[in-house]
Amino acid sequence: MDWTHHATQLARSVVHPISRWHRPVLATPRHEFVPRWFTAGPEGWTPKDGPSSEAAWACAAYADQTLVTKVGPLHADHATDGQAVTGRPTSSSTLPGLVVSMLRGP
């Protein structure tokens, strides 16, 4: 997957180009941390598999959004494809803009 374009877009949206955090956002292969995640739907949380759709994976992994990685005790890595899971999110890949804000500090 050529993820550099997506990382560039994310960096532009979450940090100023002269910030010391600009390069780390550009250089982080975020998709490697979220190969699977859940999306909310009317019947519950549905697992998504990044490698099966690289375009959707790149869009999700490099968006300034939180990706749910665990619902109740079930991690997305262990969920059955296409099976909706009910429950509350218990783990996620944190919103990139929030991570930068916390690292930047006051």
C-alpha cells in the first residue's frame, strides 16, 4: 500500500507544517496499527479487514477519526468477517489530532 499520500493529508489536517510534530505524523505508518477495526451499524459493530480493501483501509487509518478495535471482550483481530457484534467499544485507535494535542502539551 502506498500510504504516504494519505499520511500527508492527515498531517495537513492535524498539525501545522512548521510544528515539530509534522514529520512524525508524516512518517508513521498508521495502517500497520489498525489492520482490523469495527464500524457501527444498525445491527451492531461490523469488523472491517484492511488488507482485503487497501483503499478503504488507507482512508480509515489516515483519517482524523477514532477507529474502534475492540467491542466488549472481542478484539477486531478475532472477529468473524461479516458478523455484527453487539456491546460497547472498549478499545480504539485514538483520534490522531487528539494524540498530537496531548503530545504537544499546553
